[in-house]
Amino acid sequence: MGFWQTICTCAGCIAGAACVILTGGTGSAVVVPLLLATGGGGIAGNLIGSKVDQEENKVKNQAKDLEIRGQTIETLKKDNERLQANLNEKQNEYKKQEQENQQKEKELEEAKDKANDPTLSEEDRNYWRNRVIVLEDELNKGKGKSKNLLDEIKNLEEQIKNNNQNITSVGKGSNSKDKKGIMAFLTLENILICLAIYAVWQIAIKDDKK
């Protein structure tokens, strides 16, 4: 039993007893009504105290939840800063590699032209044929680097996107269904409390009529 539940139960018992006494009950005839009223008041107090304890725990849990959410969001934001820095670096590398690839393509076209140039000597054409082979190999490797960099860029962008979605999700808190469930539970408690108080009141009225 929680702190407020204990306090309110005791207070309810006292209030129930006082209700009977104040309505004029005296002597041995008041013993049974007094016990019933005290029990009813205790039940009402117990329910009220239980609700207060639950609300107090709820506030504490919400505060802890907010703290955890805040820490999670801060961690995700710092991770995004790291990812963004890495992304910028990879984008610059990709841009530089693409420029190198374009330059290699130009050199390759020139080498192919010279390798087939009839005005050049056979020795020169052989040189350019070998040059074509080297440039094609370098260009293929360069395109492979570009592809890998592009894959890394897409992966980093996806991680940043996921982090942003998680930040939004964490920031939203409990969904509406959870809130409705809590409200329904508290409403049920309110009904029980009212019924318990009503029972005490009915006992007092009946005793007064007797």
C-alpha cells in the first residue's frame, strides 16, 4: 500500500465514523452502522489514496520517461552530426573521383585516336595502344571507386534519415490509445469511489430514520 493510499484509508475510516456520530447515532444501536460506515469510508479512502499514489507514480514515470527521451534524442542528434560530417567527406571524394574519371575518359579517347592515327609511326601507335590499355584499367578502377563511394553516400543518407525518424518518434511520446486506456482506468476508479461514498451516505440516512 502506497503512502497516500494508507493516509486516505485512515482518513476515510475516521470520516465514516464521524458521519454516523454526527447523524445522531448513540449507544449499542450505533455499533453495526458505525462499523459499516467506517468500512465504507475506509474503502472510499483506499480508492482515493490509490488514485493519488498512481497519479504521483505517473508523474515520476513521466519525468523519467522525458529524461530518457531527451537523452535518446541528444544521442541521435550527435550521431547525425558524425554521419553528416562523414557524408560531406564522401560527397567531396565522390565529386573529385568523378572529375578524375572524366579526365581519364578524355585521355582515353585521345590515346585511341593516336593509336589508330596512320600519320604516326608503328612504334608510336604501339605506344598509344599500350597507353589505351593502361587508361582503360585506370578508368575502370576509378568508376569502381565512384560506385563504392556512391553506395557509402546512400547508406549514410539512409542512416541520417532513420535517425531523424527516430527523433520524431521519440519526441511524440505516448500514443493516443495509451492515453485513452489510462483515462478509462481512472474513470472506473472514480465510479467506484462514488459508489463507496454513496454506500456510506445511505447507511447514515437509514440509521437516522431508525
